[in-house]
Amino acid sequence: EQRLSFGFRVGCSSFLYSIPRHENMKNAYLALAIVVICATGAFAANSTRPIVLWHGMGDSCCNPISLGRLKTVLENALPGVYVYSIRIGDSDSQDSYNSFFYPVNKQVDLVCETLAQDPQLQDGFNAIGFSQGGQFLRAYVQRCNKPAVHNLISIGGQHQGVFGLPRCEGNSSTFCELMRKMLQSDPYISFVQDRLVQAQYWQDPFKEDEYLAKSQFLADVNNARSSKNATYAANLQTLNKFVMVMFENDTMVQPRESEWFGFYAPGQDKSVVSLQDSPLYTEDW
């Protein structure tokens, strides 16, 4: 049987997981989530700390082959655990649509309000974000974090944004194609920035000044502008663990190193600056 292998690193350790080639990417993300949870020890076998999930682009909170399935797996593995999967909208289809066309800042504000009102989360929770859900959960930690996140796991999250157009697959292909056309026009014009989620974490290394001036989400949450928000760094430091998983053969996220907070050096799109060599890290934003 042909198998598709995924390599990734957590901290200083490396892990490899393989799944049958006929499995789709949602099952791959599910499998990796389970492996990461076990490998990092972020969730003890006898833990009942609640878990919050946030899906990626084009997915939904309760998709039975992705986060819906992961929710069931976690509930079976950790008897009594409360698992909440974030949904933006009144239905799964609206949730998927909103992952393209509902502004990120409004999404984060809504999640801050929703989680604050959930009585089962008031003593804190562990969080797992998939793809763009990873940086959105980080924004939750930085901007509100009440109730507080204990461990944050980001699987393929684009923490320094993207500079490339993702492939379009599955049931969301129509929305994805519209997203691609909008990004190809100009991601920084107000019409696109106001409406397109992916434009709000688009970082163009050839247009750094325009990115800093017009990015509605990423430039702020990454403290990239001259005025820094000290609360962002302080809230991140309250995390017990912040695990970032990078897919070493990722063809969806460009550059893939964004999943580890790396990004292209300004003015070109070949050389990548790692987190440890970036001003974000060296100047401790």
C-alpha cells in the first residue's frame, strides 16, 4: 500500500507520521493532531482540562471527517473532557464561508466574547488551531485570553502570514477560487482588505511599507508596526507550552517557514529569515 509521509518537528524533536495515500488532507491533519498531542505531553492521560479547537480555511467546526472526528477522538481518549469546536456563524456552511469572508478581527472578538461566556471554560483550557485557526487562536491569547489558554498547539498555522496563493480543493473550491482572484487583484486595497480573510494575513516582502500601513490583522497581531502592544508579548508568556508544527513538504503555505514564525527577508522572496534571527525575537516584541 502506498503511503503519504509527513515530517515535522516540535521543539528539538522530530516526528514522522504516514497515512495511506488515498486519505485526504483533513484526515492527515487529524492524525497529526493526535500525534502532536501525544508527543508533546500537552494533554496528560488523566487530564480533564477543556479543549478548544479552531479549524482552518474552508473547513468547519463539526466536519465529520476533520474536527468533528477529532472532537470524538479526544472525548474517547479523555473521558469527561469538554471539547468546544469554534464555529463562526449559525451553520457549518456559514462557518466555512466565514473562513474566507468574515474579517479576522471580528472573528477574534466574537470568540473572545463566546469563550468568556462558556461556564465550562472559566478555569482555562488547552487550544489546538489548524492552519489559519492557529494564528487566530494566538490572537485570542494576545488580545483577551479570558479564560486563559494553558497549552496552545498550532498545526500549520501561518504566523508570519503568506505570500503565495493556496490550492483550491474540496467543497470550498468556489469560495477559494474567488479568494484567489481577489488576492491577485491587490490584497492591500480597502475593498479586498475589508472583505477577505486571507488578505488580512497576506505579507508582501516587496511592499513592506504598504503591508505595515494597510494590513488589518497580521501587522497588528505580530507587533510589526513602530508602536508595540506590550500586552501581546505578556499574554503569550503566560502559556505553559506553545507548540508550532511545520509541514516540511508543505505546498499550501508560502513560505512554509511561516508556520515557525519565519518569513522572507524584505525585498525578495527566496531567502527566509528564521524566528530566532527576526526582530520579533531579537527585540522581544
